Amino acid sequence: MRIRDWDRNLKIRLFGEALMNITFWMFFPFLTIYFAESFGKDKAGFLLIFSQLFSVFANLLGGYMADRFGRKRMMVLSAFGQGIAFLIFAYAVSPWYTSPMLGFICFTLVGIFGSIYWPASQAMVADVVPEKDRSSVFAIFYTQINIAVVIGPILGTIFYVKYRFELMIAVAIISILLALVLSKWTRETVPASAKQARAEKGKWYEFLIEQFADYKVIIQDKVFLLFIIAGVLAAQTFMQLDLLFPVYTKDMVNNQTILELGSKVFTVNGEQAFGLILSENGLLVALFTVAVTKWVTRFPERNVFVLSSFFYAVSILMFGATHWIWGLILAMAVFTLAELLTAGLQQTIISNLAPEQMRGQYFAAASLRYTFGRTIAPISIPLTVWIGYRWTFTILSVLAVLSAILFWVMFRMYENRKQFGL
């Protein structure tokens, strides 16, 4: 499905979110280092876990609100809320006032609004795109994010260090502008079957009880529940991209020579090494997501997900075994291959499993793979203090292998359901 044939909502979102993501990735990858230096590794890890607990609740609430109040409304409110949080974050790192704790609170608020935005945005794609085209559309949005991952960290090595306050102001303005654009030029897409639930009135706690009753139904879907659990385990590896990896490279990479051209010697320190491998990841994903997504659709989904988890396990062991910059670059290539294998298939699986009237909630529940995963993942930072980097990476690799096993079981159950209605 060509972009020119897309619904106008998706075209607006693609370009508006692209600008937002570029500015976001100019500073986001370096925040773990900022918090680790400000609070210490132990405290920073637990604070990051604490912040993600709020995102878990917001994610559950976001799916319900996307079905009840509409995709557009929740996306507009979330983008505006992020803009306000970024403005306060800018104040916390301004020339006149410095407060890492206030910055952490704003970071938490950004995560909360992002967790509300995500299920509505994913459900909107499923609302307006035919099932046969969803994988390619999701893949293009995923590619857009990873183009930002290439450009953002490179620019961030300049602007985050020297113009942190101005950068926060810029991303705040862009977030608010995105909210205004979504409000003025997009339309609501929530299906008629979900409007009935949205039209029902009642007190807030009645909505909350009803919401948890709906999630109980989702949890009783054993195939979907296994999909979430396997995803949470796999997330313990790929979530380290902006948690453990920046801390590891900062500690282990010290002015290494990366290239010699005659008398010119190019060296990198830890932060530069992290920016380099992060940009490598984004570049490879941006270049190959669509092509790899088309290629993997030829194979059984079960095999693709299992192989992805296996490559995550291998790559995480490679990271823990070296602090040589070229070794890290090679490990990131394997890590990115694992990511590419399932990049375009994940949302299609969810939309196939979800009843139309609960699509937003299924997407929200599926995103628990990331919210629960991100909630647990920061424990890796204090783990490096307690047991060292080598054992921390080994544990993460074992979790990836366990996710491969669960994906195998889940897809066997899924295939039986489709074939025999079990």
C-alpha cells in the first residue's frame, strides 16, 4: 500500500510524528546516563522502575479511553500533555535552575502521556487500513521512528551537551504543535461497535471496574496472554538499548581508536560509542524494515518470532563479552537483525487476535510487553553493581531464550485455534 493511498490521518501523523521523534531522540538516549550520574546507579535503576509503574497503569487506561472517548481525542490530549511536561523539564535543566528530581518527574509524565498515546495511535491504523496492508503500514511507521533514531542521537551529541535547555524548549513546542495539527486536520476513526461503549455514562469507578472486567476477558485469552509474557521476557534484552547499553559503553569504552587515515586518528569515548551503535541500529532498521518485513511473511510466524528471540540472546552475550568498539558494532548488527525480524509482524498479530469492539484495549494490553518489560528492565543497572556486567548480560540472554520457547508454544496454540477452533 503506497503512502499516497493512505488515509489522510495517517499521512499527517507520519510526518508530524517524524519531527517529534527526531527531537525526542536527540536527548532521550542520554537520560539514563544523566540520572545515573545524578542519583547513582542503584537509585537511578529503582527510580526508573518506579516511573514505569505509572506508565503501566496509564497504558491500561489509554486503551480503554481510546475505545471509549476516541482515538483522536486521546492522541491530542497526550501530545499536549507531553509538550507541557517538556516545558517543565526545560526549566529543570535551565541556566537559572537545576533539579534532577524535577527532571525525573517530567520524564515520568512524558512516559505516562506516551503510554496513553500509543494504543490510540495503533488502533487508528487498524481502523483505517485493510488487514492485508497493515503489516506494511506498521512497518513504515516503524521505519520513520528508526530514521529518527539515526538522526536524533547524532544531533544530540551536539545539542544535548551544549544546548540542553533550548532542546527541551524545541521539543515542547513541537509536541504542542503536533497536538494542534491532530486536532484541526484529523478525524475520529473509532468503529461504530466501540461507540456504544463510549456513549455509556456512569461514575469513574464504574468505568474502572468495567475496564478491569474487559481486561480479565483478554487475560483469559491464553494465546494472547502467552504472547504478552513472551514479549515481556524478550523486552528484557531490547529495552537495554537505552538503559544498560549507554551505562556499559560509558564505563567500558575509553577513547578507543575507531579509524586511522594516514596521520588522522579518530577515537571515541563511551558516550560517543553509544551514540554510534544507537545510530547504527536506527540506520539498519530504517533501511531494511520494509524489505525484511516483506521477506519474513513468506515463513511461518512461529519460526520468525523464535529466531528473533534467539538472535537477541546471542547479541546480548556478544555485548557482555567485549568492550572493543568494532565488537560492539558487530553485536549491534545481530541485535538489529533480531529486531527487524518481527518489526512489521507484531501489530498484525495483535489486530488478528483482537475483536473489533475491543481493538484499542487489545493493543493497550499488548503494549504491556513494553510497559511491564520497561518496568522490570531498569533492574539491570543496579545488577551491574551487585553481580557485574558479565553475569547481568548472561541473565538477560537466558530470558531471551525463555521467550523463544514461549513463542513456540504460543504459536502452536494459535495455529490449533485457527485450524480446529480450539
